[in-house]
Amino acid sequence: MKKLQWCAGIILGFSIIAALLITSFEIAMYSDFSVYQEEYEKYDVLSDLDMTMDDVMYVTHEMMDYLRGNGDTLSVITTVEGREQDFFNEQDRFHMAEVRDLFIGGLNIRLGACAAVVLCIVFLLISRADIKKIIPRSYWIALGITGIAVALIGIAAVVDFNAVFVQFHHIFFDNDLWIFDPAEDYMIRMLTEGLFYDMVMRIGAIFVGGLAVVLVLSFIPQIMKQRKKLA
């Protein structure tokens, strides 16, 4: 029974981390759209597109709503290079549909992770496990393994972000339609590599911050136990 309890604890720990990771993506991408405006200014996107900031932000809002599952087709009529036209082409629509499937899949994983957390806690309570011991220590184990992976990916991204970016696409997409020509495609002019790099760093900072908060909370049972001994 103790082995099952510890297995449940480990599953709980990784489930918490998975939920935090997906939530970090969502917070970074949706909590503050002024970040996108700052990025567009930083990389002089307006000059490359010959668009106003209002039009670029309109496209951004519509695109991000689409990625969340709103709307069936990614099509935004706006003024680009002095002409009123659809900002997105067929290749954009195909690739972004795949990205949407990936994002919605992530949200479903978070839902499943939250369900796993609840089920593990229920099992630990029913089996009368020492949850004040098992839950914190299981999280520390999961955090240690995750920390190594995050550190390796982080170092690789800092050393050669483009290589990591390309490898990510090879893993999650089974075609090369994510490769765009800036001379022909408006979307890739708007979504520069620098923007992706900054967003990854933003997601990483939020994720690490969330892990740290849960880590601090995991020490509460131990602190309370020590206080009882001293009382």
C-alpha cells in the first residue's frame, strides 16, 4: 500500500507541474496584450508590414482568439502595405490550425492533470497515507526531475534558440509548412524569431515562479510540525 501511496504522490507532483506549465503558457500569451505591442515596437514590425499599430493589434487579438478555439477560419481583413486584404494566406491558416490543435490539446492536458491531482489526493486520504510527508516529498522529486529538464532546455535556448525552435517544430509537426518566407508571408514578419524568444523567456519566468511558490508551500507542513515541537 505504501508503494501505491508514493506512486500516487509522484503522479500528483508531476500533475501539478504539468498544470503549472500549461497555465504559464496561457498567462504569458493572454494576460497582457500590451506585451505584443512592446514586442512589435522592439522589432520594428510596423515598418516591415507597412501597417498601423491598431491594425496589427487587431490582427493579434483575432489570431489569439482563434488559437483558443473561437471561430472556424483564421481570416482577418485589414490594411497591409496600403491595400485592404486578408492578412493570412492558406499556409498560415493550415499551420495555425495545427497550432490551435496543439494549444487546445494543452488545455485538455491541464484539465486531465487537475483531475489527476484530485484523484490522487482522494486516494491518499482514503488509504490514510501520511499526506503531510508524501505530498511535499513527492513534489520535490518531481520538481528535481523537471528542474534538470528545464535547465537543459533553457541553456540550449540561450546558446542557440533557432536550433531549439526548429527541433520543437520537428517534434510537434509532421510537415514543413511551418517554414515561411518573410518576403511573401505577412504573419512571419509580425511574429519574428525575437518575439518567440522573448515569449519563451516570459513563459519560463512565470513557470519557474509558479514552481517556486508551490515549493515554498510544500514546506508549510514541516514548519508547522517544528512549531508544534517547540510549543
